[in-house]
Amino acid sequence: MAKFRVYEIAKKYNKDNKEILEILKANHVEVKNHMSTIGDEQIKMIDNALKPKKEAKQNNNSKKQENSKKQENSKRKDNKKAQNMEKEKQLPEYLSAFPLGEENVQYARFFIGKSYLAPLTSNKDLNTPVCNVTFEPGCRNNWHSHTGGQLLIAVGGKGYYQEKGKPARLLLPGDIVEIAPNVIHWHGAAPDNWFSHLAIECNP
């Protein structure tokens, strides 16, 4: 049977001599100090006593690695989501046959999000203003009404129209909305899509 000194075993397990001595004493092994010799049976006893600590440390390291991976994956997803949102906010190369126009700064206070306005008619004698209104993803106008009514013709992307007290209506290119005078409503883009419609003022 091989014999080892306590300090040699402490060094092997990277422990203090005191900790090894305490394990031996707790298991009723009489030893004087770190120079005392112990055999295979006592070494096995020490190994069993330290094993749970080893496993706990390994489990703790595994949990840390797992949490680190989760945080990294979550960060990647957030970055990807932010990139997608940024990409969605970029001006589309082509949404409809009508011009995008300029950012609708003058009426921005009536919108949630950014919109663009392109007047399509200029002959005031016709008294029928027509504009192409474009909404970035998630943009919509506030609840409002028109004394003379309004016509909307969806020409690009995906959007919604809702009258007060009624469910929202999905709008796709080609859809037409006839809004009676003084009806309270809103219209705008879907959360993940640009949307463009022609707005025709009635009885202005």
C-alpha cells in the first residue's frame, strides 16, 4: 500500500494542509500534522469529501457558460432585430408608381412616426387636390375627420384604416376607402411594412 504525506495530498488537490487535516479528523483518522503519512483508504476518503465541491464547481461553471451563451444569443437577436428595424426604416427603392415626395414636416404633429407627402395635382381650378402619402413602418396619423370627406386609394405596401367604433381594415394596393364627411378615423402603415396611398380631398 502506497504511503503519502498529508502535504503531498494537499498539493495534489490544490488545497491547504489545514483543509486536508480537517477532512481526516472529521472521518476519525488520527494525524498529527501535514508531515503525517496516510494510505490509499484515507486518500479515497479525501477524494470523496472533495468530489461534491468539484462537481458543484463544474456545475457552476457550466451554468455560467450556459448563461453567457444565452446572453450572447439574446444580444445577437437584439442586434438582428435592431438591424431589421433600421432596414425597414430605410426609404424603399420602389413602393408604387407615384413619387415618394418630401418628408411631411409641416403636418408631422398630426402623425405618429415619419410620413412623406407628394402633391400630384396643381390645377386649383379643378378644386380636387390629390396627394400621394407614404408612411414608414408603424407610422399612422392621429384620429381626425374631414368636413368634406375623403377618398383613399392604396397604391403600395400594407396599411390599415379604422373608423371610430369599428374594427381596423387591412389595406393593400388597389383597395379604396370612401370616408364620409365628419367621420372620425385614422390610417397608416402596418408595423413591419411601408404603406402608400393616394389621398383625394372631397368638397374642399
